[in-house]
Amino acid sequence: MSIGRILSPLVVGGPGALTSGPVGFLVFPRSLLTSAWLTVGTPLGSALAAIVPGRVIYWIDPEGGPRAFLGLVLVGSLLTWSGLIALSCVGILGWYRRSRPSV
């Protein structure tokens, strides 16, 4: 397995997630698209809330509470969507490589 097969999905997945979220929030601020983008990261945000120390959360937001949890959900959404986009890239590249005639 070459490094290019591992790196190319990550190069597509990270920026894909970083651009899809903010563009969705700017174009459709209160729609099903933004709800779906955030809902995917909620379980990972809950897991991050249990892992991340309280000092870090209060350093980010001194009052803690819902805004701090929303930040964790945003991080969870970014990680989840990056992984999903990278996995779809792996599937598309694998299909392309199998369907290409060998020379």
C-alpha cells in the first residue's frame, strides 16, 4: 500500500469537511442541512466532553455550558465528516482503479 493511497483521501476529506460546514451555515443558516451537519457530530462531541479535561473547556469558554458543548460538537462534526468524505474518496478511487482497463 503506497502513501498516496492513504494521503489522497485525507487531502480530500479534511478540506471537504472544512468547507462544507461553513458554506452550509452561510447559505442555509436554519435548514435541515445544518441540522444534519451538526447532528452527526453530537455523539463524538459527547465522547469528547468526557475525555477533554474541564480546565480546557473553561479555558476556551470561561462560562462553560452549552457554548462549550457546541464547540465540541463542531469538532466532532468536522472529524466525522472528514472521515466520511475520506471513506467515500477511498471507495471512488477503488472503483476507478478496478474499472480502468489494464495496459
